[in-house]
Amino acid sequence: MEKNKNNVLSIIAGNIKNIGVTFKEGDWKTRLSFLIMGFGPIMRKSFARGIAYLLIEVAFIAYMATSGIANLSKLSTLGTEETHMDPNTFLTTYGDNSFLILLYGVLTAVLCVLFITFWRMNIQENQNEEKIIKNGGHLPTSSQDLKSLLDQKFHATLLALPVLGVLVFMVVPIIFMICVAFTNYDSTHQAPSKLFTWVGFENFTQLLKFGGNGMGSTFTTILIWTLVWAFFATFSTYFGGIALALLINKKGVKFKKFWRTIFVMTIAIPQFISLLYVSKMFAADGLINTYFVKWGIFERSYNFWAHPMTARVLIIVINLWIGIPYVMLMATGLLMNIPADLYESARIDGASPWQMFRKITMPYMLFVTGPYLLTSFTGNLNNFNVIYLLSGGGPTSMQLYGGSGYTDLLVTWLYKLVLNSTNYKLAACVGILTFVVVAFTSLIAYSKLPSIKDEEGFQ
């Protein structure tokens, strides 16, 4: 961590030093470009580049002058005037909207960072042009610049729109969510009728605090179940899929294609339909209870979803039906790629089927499917569909905060905090902590993968 921090600081220091050297050693055109973006390229007759940089600066200054500075100035308070109604005239006077102030403030901050990036590119452009001229070269014309966007720099042209989409639909919402986590934005502070403001780490303290008004017990319960669920959901389907593939591929088993088709059919059925149907089957008045009572297995109906332990076990078991076919298909192809001479040598040495599985099959499978295991585990940490469609996160309890239940994952709890409680501040905190949990477990698992530790193990 300390090494990475030093690397970042050294990169920043190197950039600052390079900018200073460029200003000191550059010609007057380059120096003026520090103030007027694109001035140097325009004076050197690279009009396309110069005008592009100049338009960026003009647009940025115009935006900051009209609304950008105002957006940033209100960001510290998130508004001071509430919307209110005059008791005499019954006319509504609209005040500040904290939500829009925060949103536009984040957008303005992102635009400032982008402008600084383009400004740095403008300095680098001047530096490169000076080097070309000093070496006796010729600068590309405007037409050559435009043609290069469809030739040498076509990758930049293709990536422009996706990068813009990532900024608008991913980066800005993530920054906005992080900011919400440090406010008191909830059901009692709903914009635009009410203002919300900054509260620092108060929400995180409440979320992790035990006793009193703290939710540490609820968070810990849900976090532990999230990790337990992800572990069993990942490895039960993984080993189950491999076992099923080995069984179907075993010599003597007939109708191999038929059996594979039967299991693949579970993939063809949409989860939304199948999971809701299975959920109703295990309800108190469902098909399973009806037959169990009829056959005398139960004296009366048993609500599987009303008891934490049975609900959790049932979810893990039902998930086998969903996940095993995927692993079976993957394992079937991989098993065919294991060199046959490895098994032949093992048989000559007197190895049993179990020893061949433990020493040859599983090491190879783990080596090849390690990345899949990692993505499957992280996916199960955020597996909203299975939990919500089967149990809805229940059974709920008065001991758990915000209508959360014993089968809720962090992601389904976040959903309930937003949709049911409109507690955006805590939902944002849960979102941040979910990211921390997923990132932490993923990094640990990644470092332990056989394909990472021994990249040439099966080559």
C-alpha cells in the first residue's frame, strides 16, 4: 500500500515538474498556450487541434461563468432556503433543491477534472510540436489530423463514445452515491420540499455501531450470511457441476446427449419464472406442503420461508438446480482437454480413480477455471435475483433494522433501504461497504488462484 502511494505521488510530482520545464524551456507560443489553450498549435498552423483545444476552453469558461461557479459555491451547504408556503397567500415559495445542488456540483467537479486533463494534453501537444520542429520535421496538416482519426487513431475514435458513456452513467453516479453517504438524505429530508446537508461519518458510525440506535447487529448478521451464501453457492454448484460432468462422461453411461440436454433445459427457462414458481411450491399452502401433509410426512403445513435456517438451506439447495448445469457444460469441454496419457500413466502406476481425480482432474480444473470461480464468487455476493425471487429476503424480524430479513444479502438490503424506507444515506453507505467487501475478497481470492501463482503449471 505504501509503495503504491509513493508511486502515485511520484507520478504527480513528475507531471508537475514536466509542466514547469515545458514553461521554462518552451517558446512564447507554448507559454501562451498555458493561458489560451490551442494558441501554440494555431500559430504553428495545426488549426484542427488548436481550434479543438480553444473551443474546449471557451465552453468550460462559459459554463463556469453561467452556472459552474454557482454550483460549486452551493456544494458546501447543499442549500440554505427551504421550500415553504406563505400562510396568508397560500403561495408556495420554492427554495433550494439539495438533490440538484449535489448532482450539479458533482458534475461540475468532474468537468473541472476533465478540463485539467485536456489542459495537460494541450501542454503536452505544444511540447511535442516543438520537438518535431527542432528535429526538422513537419507538423501534420488539419486534413491529415482528421484522416488519422479514421486510420492510425481510429481506436481513439471508437473509444470516445464508450468512454463518455462510462463517465456519464458510471463515474458520476458512483461519485454521487459516495457523496450521499456523507449526508442526511432520508425520508425526513426529501428534496425539494426539505433540505439535506453534510453529516460527515455519522451514517457509517450508525451503521457499524452496536447498541442504542446503531445497526451494527443487523449489518453483521447480513454480512455474515452474504459471505456464507456466496461460499456455498459458488463451491456447491462448482463441485456439483464437475461431478455431474464426470458422471455423464463416464464410460458405460448411455444417452449422454440426452442427459446433457435435460440439465441444459433448466438454463433455457427464465429465472424470473422458475424461481417464483419454486418459491410458491415451498410456501405454507404450496404444492410441497400439500403432498407432505397428504402422505403423513407433516402433521400440518410447514412454512419453509418463515424460519431462518430452513429458508437459508432451501435457497442454497435450489441454487444447485440453477448453477450446476452451467458448470457441467464448462467442465464437459475441459475434461476432454486433459491429456489422456496422464491418466494412462497413473493407471500403470496403480493409481485408484479417486487418486486420479485428486491428483490430475481437480488440479487441472482448478487451474483452468480459477478465474471463473472468482467471478462466480463475486457475482454471488451480489446475487439479487435468487434471494429476492425466492424469499424476498425474509423471514423478517424486529431484531433487524429497516424491514431486513435473515436471508437478505447486502445488495437486497440496499434495495429495501431505498425502495421501502427511502433511506438513501444508509443505502449509499451499504453500497460503499458492499464494494469494499467484494473488492477485498476478490483481491484475496485472486492472489490465491493456481493460474496466477503458477502460470505455467499445465503448459
